[in-house]
Amino acid sequence: MMRGRSLVNRIAASIAALALLMAGHAATAEDGYALWLRYAPLTGSAKERLDQFNPVVVQTGEADPSVKVAEEELRRGLTGLLGHVPASSGGSPIVLACNDGSSGARGHFNVAAHQQANGRSLLAISAADSVGCLYGAFALLRELSLGRDPATVELAQAPAMPLRMLDHWDNPDGTVERGYAGRSIFDWWHLPEELSPRMIDYARANASIGINGVVVNNVNASPLFLTERYLPKLKRLADAWRPYGIRLYISVRFSAPIEVGGLKTADPLAPQVKAWWKAQAGKLYQAIPDFGGFLVKANSEGQPGPQDYHRTHAQGANMLAAALGNRGTVIWRAFVYASSGETDRVKQAYEEFKPLDGKFAPNVILQVKNGPLDFQPREPFHPLFGAMPHTRMMLEAQITREYLGQATGIVYLAPLWKEVLDAPTGHGATVAQVIEPTGMAGVANTGSDRDWTGDQFDQANWYAFGRLAWSPALSSDQIAREWVGQTFSRNPNFVRQLVPMMLSSRQAVVDYMTPLGLAHQMGTGHHYGPAPWVCTLDRPEWNPCYYNRADAEGIGFDRTRSGSDALAQYAPSVAAQWADPRTMDENDLLWFHHLPWSYRTQSGKSLWDELISRYDRGVAAVDSMAREWQTLQPYVDHERFVDVASSLAIQRKEARWWRDASIAYWQSLNHLPLPAGERPPEHSLSYYEALEFPDAPG
Amino acid sequence: MMRGRSLVNRIAASIAALALLMAGHAATAEDGYALWLRYAPLTGSAKERLDQFNPVVVQTGEADPSVKVAEEELRRGLTGLLGHVPASSGGSPIVLACNDGSSGARGHFNVAAHQQANGRSLLAISAADSVGCLYGAFALLRELSLGRDPATVELAQAPAMPLRMLDHWDNPDGTVERGYAGRSIFDWWHLPEELSPRMIDYARANASIGINGVVVNNVNASPLFLTERYLPKLKRLADAWRPYGIRLYISVRFSAPIEVGGLKTADPLAPQVKAWWKAQAGKLYQAIPDFGGFLVKANSEGQPGPQDYHRTHAQGANMLAAALGNRGTVIWRAFVYASSGETDRVKQAYEEFKPLDGKFAPNVILQVKNGPLDFQPREPFHPLFGAMPHTRMMLEAQITREYLGQATGIVYLAPLWKEVLDAPTGHGATVAQVIEPTGMAGVANTGSDRDWTGDQFDQANWYAFGRLAWSPALSSDQIAREWVGQTFSRNPNFVRQLVPMMLSSRQAVVDYMTPLGLAHQMGTGHHYGPAPWVCTLDRPEWNPCYYNRADAEGIGFDRTRSGSDALAQYAPSVAAQWADPRTMDENDLLWFHHLPWSYRTQSGKSLWDELISRYDRGVAAVDSMAREWQTLQPYVDHERFVDVASSLAIQRKEARWWRDASIAYWQSLNHLPLPAGERPPEHSLSYYEALEFPDAPG
């Protein structure tokens, strides 16, 4: 078909005029899979210092699996940071001493540089146990990744709390409740034969931030996890994670004795029920000697529980605790609310659990969400914190952004968690101090997406959760700097610009979604997008209108004495401060107070004008993030630059939608004009009301 | 906590005794993502030849996007094969001439080496259009990847059929019907803002094997794809794929005019229905000028269709064809069966469609599955092939292994498809000849798993489908060699050992699942595992017992004149051959004949003994694959070696399960003893019957 030589000549003649070949590159794409364990080559003086130090990872020859993985990680990390495999002799040794005779919290470590007789340095990582050594290795790599001088490094750390957990709301069929990053990372179907390499990278990431417990399945629990078929699957995972200091837990369904045990009842006081759970625990311990225990969601949102048999939560939890014995823990969730709308929903957990203080077995922990409602962009802290002095209590945070825009844009959650952790309960301790003897759990945001979290910046929330569970005293700023430096770039200009964006991003999402203490205004079911108008769902407390209580006159939920009096569940000093809208932090204003649209806020503006200015501030903040990100292009690889830019484009769209739909609805009630110069909503209220998302994820 | 200097001394003193550092490596994991476009560095004489040739990719400066991606792929591929970026001058130029004035099938190309006046070679890729050039570039890279000498390469190829399509059974919420490789690769939720880089790699993989059409959504179609919200999403994908020669199609729901159009009817003869579809097509063409058309599953398995309005399939298809006009195509599926069990299910498509021959508009294609039932491990070819001379007909194959063990182990499907393509229809043409004027579609096996197909070896099925659609004359052996060489290793010992394993793997799965013409014995719903005993489902033809018709006396489905007479739908020459169990290929024996357990097969054994020997042969074949794979470890990277070994471990388990459960059931009917020395089933029949898989994927 080609006309031979003439064509060749034609082509040959034109070759000289052709432009030079662009350099192809086969390098690995920066797809985010490496997380903060990217170990990008150092540059500049940091590189010079590490080159000069010339680290040698000393192989101890110890058989301990945690020591082995620590050594492996040091070699991997240094290879990345140096840009080549580290020397095997002749440099400064890094040595692990994992049985240094010290006492203290499990997992503590020291890292210190010493001068040897030969003039070379020596870096010693010492700990009382091998997992402490592993934590020390990761901590050292973090410092080196951030450009610290290996010759002067000096770290002495111990975890602030014993339990630092991730809760996965993952189902056996691979779906993830409130998951926005693809399918579950757990491939139950092919376990135990196949263990995805991702399960090891997951453990590395967790160990690097101190996570030491993982609940592998949804709190709306499938009884499958208690069947014979799942036992070897669970065992394979637990075995793979043990070297990384991670214990495996499962969520259990309270009625499992009926569903998979063949019993007629799940009454916690029935002897056959007790025996069945004891047998289950026995099988689990036989397969997994360090099995962590059970997480339980009982008598909440349709889940079965002890109240089905007129037993208390304590009776239910204690029965499971007895089955586990002193080797394992029952983590009992305090997230309950009744199906009748009689009581203000935010009051119900306190009413239910406060009277049970002191009634739980020693190996039961009550797991309390950060706020009394449900993982909103902002909530006041949960009144149970500090209110049950005779009960072990841990905090449940949500890393996955169910109500905060899910997996798009930039929403850095450390400020949200810090706000709660630092809150004085009025019972003589901050929330952090209340939970430090016990722990923190975060609802994971991981999925099968290549970047793990569906969005590059949501990796920062996984990281921040682990770091705060390790040390609630760390600042949001410090954690963001660490994450940015390890994950993207150590360039000081880049860090200086990006970190403030991250720090202000959570207030932005509050502002454009639910400013001034509004809550639960999200679309029904999927919780995506605005739906403040929804008022027809069966259960009153499922309706956004239940929470906004907006009408022609005003807006907000009166939780003072004249209303639901939820305020009374807080310590008197706290309640007193919040009882007066004029003295309280207006960020929580409408959470506690129903106020007229004309109410004069602290800014001097009317409530209506202030509300609109907050929406605008949120929209402007997202616009500003998107603009700033464009200027950061020189510092970021092409693939992640485009990925984040696209994600911010979606967030910009969503911020406008939230503002416009919300304003359109409030205006339909109060008929107030917009302040001068304000942009009216882009569409009519009926347009926003008609939007449907049957394909929403999660 | 560390006791200072004494510890340091202790450590320092022991350093000398420590073993040397193992080499760390930061190299990219071989996770299968690269598919057959891995471009691993050449070695030995192949490397010497390519180094000596010293290819220079000449940048034509043409603005054509397909030419650009061809140049980019050549640079990427050569960089991999050479182990460095190719030279930009001074070597042998590779030039693209993409408008060579030739005629012929769209997509044809020539690749030829020429000697230049200066003594250096020149490689010319010429074609009538830029997509032909892209195909030529991929073909050249394939040859080079397999070690061919660039100085003597000579290729002249043209696609055998115009439509080479993938059908995705992917839903807008990310689930995939019959998907075993994670979620959908299409992220509808974040489109159009976010275009995953995977969408480009997907297009590269498809273009490299000549795929030129993609139906992006499930034939059980969501009407969402016809809403305004999805139009920009579809456009973004079509734009991204256009340079790769891929046209986008969608599956449509016949009742969409009611569901998203607000009409009261979907009657194809109603003027408002016609107008609505015309408007939809208009919007699609406006966004996507080369929009491919609609795939339709109508009046089948509960889907709506023209028969709901007492119209024929032809009336329904022709209405949509008129809406599309001559720019697009309606692909109408022939997979229909009625909800009453009156007629043998395998006869129904023929009975329905044969009378409509000649009644379809010119831009309608009837899409016919390879066999008359439903993608079984083995079926005789579909009797419609060759029986509708006045109708355009294409073949539908299933790449995803719904009924063939899903995504575990090794089951190479090229032999299955070749068996069908090469079958003489008795109407004067083979199946391949019947469909060559039109095309082939394969139900995709892709998903979000890192290796794309859930199993390394299922990549070979995607590859083989594309290669056979390009040229049905290629042998299964040739295609396997190409795939193995590009994907794993060119080592001749490796190829020599692995390719025969692949070639025999499909017969193995037939043998251990449904030997001797048995069909549809799989578990209800998920089609995973054996369930020959199931006989209580609502529709008779959903029951495995409907197909095996086994009892105390015998087994098999009589489709001769004494039975359902499905044989009469075949050409007389074919029917005559198959009517006699003594002359026909026993691979299809029980598909057409009900025979006593004592029937003497061609081997001389009784049917019962022969059946058992086939199960055993299947189990032994899988054992043998697993053993052989172990010996191939030296040739394969660690990650993929372990991955495949784990997958084969599952397949071994499944093969035993199939054999044992099937034999246990047949024995419960015929009470025949096992032949001497035969291993009895591991468990009782009731054990197998009780197995449940609520967590099965797909």
C-alpha cells in the first residue's frame, strides 16, 4: 500500500527539519501510593549532611520480626533519601537495641547520636521492646526526611495513650460504609491464600504513626466474621501485621449467636449465649494469640443489642468481656439514639450511659464520638467526656469525611480534633486528659484507590489522626509540616504556603456548609450536598429541619433551659459559658440557641448578614486554595498537581452549591433581601431541591 | 530511659560481629499494572541488535493527536527496551507517514525497514490515517519487545473486522456486574473534573491490540447515562480516548423516555418517544461528534423492551437507529429468553430473531453470544450464526470469567474463542467469516485492582480478545507467546514451559467443572462453585437440574428430535453430525443427549467412569500447573510469582471442590460405586449443599 522509495525519500528529506526528541521517561508515576513514606532523595545541605554521615544499617541478626522490619524500613528509607543503597560498612552505624531494660509505656523509644572512639558517629535506637525499636526507626526516618542532621538527632518519645486504633467500616463483600476511596483494602474473598502486598504497606504506614490496633470490619457487622470460613482469613492478616505492632479486632453483631450460632436467643444472660461467645473467643485466641477483642454497636440504628432482651448495655458488654477474659477488650460504642423522637437526639447517649458509670467490667471501654451528634464539620465536645469517672472511655473520631465533602478538595482535620482534645470538660480535665489512660479510634478513610484515601490530601488526615493519638499535644501546624515535607516537598517556600492553606481548610468547610453552629444539613442518606429543606423523613431526627429549626422568624436549636436543656449535661462551668449567646464562641451559636434573623452578632451584623458572610468566607477560602495551588505547580510532580487541582475544582463547585442552595432555602422562609452587593443564588430553590444522586458513593 | 554510655559501648563492641547489610531496593514493584506494555529492557542478542540499530523517534511535528500519542508511545517503549532514553539524532530514524494515500480497511498499516543512502536503516510506519500509524507503532513495539531485529522488520496488517469492542457491565455507582477485579475503572462520580491517568493507560492498552469501541456501562442499563449530568462526563472520556482511535458507546434502557424523559410511554412507534430519542442522540453528537451509538438489552431478564408495547425487536431497534441516523449504530443483543419455561432456553433466541432476518435497519447490528446458553466453559456455537444472511451480526464473547472460576488461577480463553470462530456453521461459512463484515465484542474483565483484571493471567484474556478481533486467524499459541514475552519474560525456556500450561488451562476448567457437555451447574446467583443439586428456583431454566437432567438412570439434555429438537436450529450437515452420540465430539455429548450412566463412551469406559476420569483430569491439570509454576520462579519477579502461586492455590482448592461436590451429587442419584482406586469426595453432599457465599463478588 505504500508507494515504496519515493515515500522513503520524501521522509528522509524532511528529517533534518524535525525537532529534537523530547526526553521520554519511564520513571514511576507519583500516584500517592507511597503516602508519607515516600523517602524522596534529599537535596542541598540536608543531602550533604546525610552523605557525610554515611549511615550504615547494622543488621543485628535478631530473629524478632519487628526488628527485622525495622531494619528493612531503615534500609528502604535511607536508600530513598540518599538516592542509593546505603553503605554496608565504613560509615556511621545505626544500631537497634530493643531490650534496653527500661520501663515505661509500651512502644516508647530513644534515638540518640553518640560519638565513637574512632571519631565517627553512631545512631542508637533503643527501646524496651522490638515494637518500640520499630517506632524509633520510623521516627528517625521522619526526622531525616524532614532534613534534620543525623549527627545531632535526639528523640525520646512514648505514646500518650495505650490504644491507637483504626476502625474500618468495611464489609465482607468489599463495600465500605462511608468509604470514598474505592472498595475495601481487605480482599476477604481471596484470603487466606492471597495476601495483597498492600496489607504490608498498610501496616508500615500505620506503624510509622503509631497505630497499634485495627478493627477490620464495619460496626454494622456481618456475622460472617464469626464463621469458620473467616477464621483463617483473620489469622493471615493478624500474622502479617504482628511484626508491625498491630493487633486485630473485629466488630461483632450482638445477635450472631442466632445468625451463625444456631441458638434461639442472644440474651446476654442466657448460659448457652455466654458459652457460645466464650467458644468463639477461644477459637479466635487459638488462631490469633494476641487477638484484640470486639467492637460493638448495639441497640443503635437498628442493630441488635442487649436491650432487645431487657438487659442493659453494661450487661451486654460485660458478658462479652467475660467471654474474652483478660486477654481482650470489649469496645462498646456510646453512639445510640432511640427510634422515638421524644428526646433531643444529642442528649440520648448521655442519658443512656451516664447512669451506668462504674457498672462496666475492667476490660470494657466505652467509645464516645467527639461530639454528641454525628461527626459534623463542627460540634461541641461530647458531654460524656469527664462525666463517667469510673468508666474507661476512648474517643471515636471520623477520618473519612462523611459529612465534610467526602473525598474531594482539601479539608485538613487536625484542627477539628485538636479543638475537641484541648477542650476543658469542666470536670477537671481536658478531653485529651480524659481519654489518655485509654485511647482513640479513628474511622478509617482508606480504600482500594491507588492513593489510598481517594484524594491526596486526605492522606494527611490518616497521618494526623495517628500522630494525635500518639501525642495529643502536637500542634496541627507541626503535623501538617511533617506530612507536607515527607509527602510532597521540603522546599521551605512550598511548606510555608501550603501549610496555612491546610490549617484554614477545616474552617472553610464549616463556613460554606454549616456555619455558626448549624449541623446535619446534608443530603439524605448519602450525606452529600446541601438539603436543609428536608423535613419529611420518618424519624424526626433524620431531618435537616429538625436541626436547623428555621422559619420566618429565626433559626437554630434551643438547647438551653427554655429548650431541650441539653446544656445541662455539661459541667456547670461549661454550661454557664454556653448558655449566653453573647459570651459564647459564635462558632457553636445555633447549636445551642434559636435566634431571630435580626439577632445582632458579635461582628455587629445581623444573624442573617453574618450567616451569609460566613458562607461567602467559605467559598472565598476554597477559591483562594485553588488559586494558591496553581502557584505551587513548580514544587509538585505533574500527576499529583493535576489530581489536586481537579479535586479543588470540584470543591469550588460544591462550596458554591452549598452557599447558594442554603441561602435560597433560608430566603424562602425569611424573605429577607441579600445584603447589598451579594451574589444571589445561581439557581432557584426548586432546582436545588430536585437534584438527586442515586450514584453517590459511600 | 537508656543507660547512656555503657549501652553505647555494648552496642559498639558488637558491631564487628554483625552481618553485612542486605541490599535494599526502591525499584518499582512488578504489580502487573503495566500489562503487556511493560517494555522490559532487552537482553542478549536482541539488545545488541537494538543498540546497534540505535533508533531515533523522529518527531513529525504533526498536530494530529493520534500521531502524537504514537510518537510518545514509541519513545516510552524504546526507553524501556533500550534501558535508556533513545538517541535524538545520529541513529536509525523511525518515521511515521500517516497519510500515505493507500486505501483499505481503516486502521491498516505497514512497517518496513529501508536502507538509506548513508548506509543507516530507516524504519517507516505508514498508514492511510493516523490511527493506522498508532497501530503500526504498537505493532512495531510488540515485535521489538519480542526480540525481533529492527533492521529486518516487515509488517503489513489490516484489521479483519471493523468493530472490535469492549462491553463494560459497569454501573454508575462503581459496581461491576460479573466483575471480579474490584470496582469499575470509570470514576463517574469525579468526572468530568477528574480524569484518572488510568483512563489513558486503558486507552493505550486497548489501542495496542486494536480495540476501537468501548461501551462504558452495563447492558442492565441505568438511565442516568441519558441525563444532563452525565453528558460532560461522557464527553471527557470520549475526548480522552479519541486520539487512541476509540469511540464511546453507551448501553441504554429502553424505558428511559419514561424514567428520565418524563414521558408516559416508551412505545417505539409513539412520535414523542421517537422525538425524545432523536433529541438525546442530538445532544450526544453535539458533545461527542464521533459518538458510537447504543447497545441495547431489551425484553430479556426483566429489562424493558419493545415487546412491552407489542412491537418487535426490529421495530424497537429501528426506532433507535433512526434517532442515531447514519452516524451511529444500534447494537441489539440477541440474548433473550422468555419467563415461561415452555421452550428449551437455548432455542429461544433463534426462534425470536430468525423470523426478523432482513427487517433491521442498515445501522442495526445483532449481537449474538458465542453459544446459545450463556458463556459456559464450553458450548456449541450459537445457531443464529450464518442463519440470518440479511442481518448484520457480531459476536459477543465474555472476557470476564463469570462461569469459569472468576478471577483465580489460570484459564486462558483464546482456545474457547478459537473453537467458536473456527466452527463451520454449515451455511457456507465459519463463525469468523459470518462476523468479519461486522465485528466482535467482549465483556470486559477490567476493574480497579492494580493488576486490572484481578489475576495476572486474566490480562492474557483481554489481550487475546483484542488480538482475535484484529485477526481471528491468529493461533492461541501465537497469542500466548506474544503475551508471555511482553508481560513476563522472553526467556525461551520460560515461554516453552508456560505457553502449553496456558493452552491446556481452558480444557482443565471444563473438565473439573462441567465435563462432557454439562452446563450451568454453578451456584445460584453468583455462579461461583458447584450446585448441580439446585432445583427449586422459580424459573425452571435457572436451575442447574434443568440442564443436567440427572436421575438414577442417566444424565444429559436430550436436544435431538426425541427431546427439545434444538438440533434442528443448526444447518442440516451440522445437525446430522451431532445427532449421533457415537460420531459427535464427546466434549458436547451431554449438551445434546440424555444417556444412561452405563452408556459406553468412545474411550470404552462407561459414561459414569468417563465423567469421573474427566473431573480427575481437570484436578490433575490444575495440580500440574501449580507444580510447574513453582519451577518457573527463577524467571519471574517475586511479587507476581507469589501472586500467581497464591491464585493457583485457590484454583486447586476449587477444582477439588467441583469434582467432589459434583460426584457426591451424582452418586446420591445413581448410587454407583466409584471406579477402583478413586478418591471419594472429601465431604458429604450435605456439606457441599450447605455452603453459602453471601460475600461472593460480581
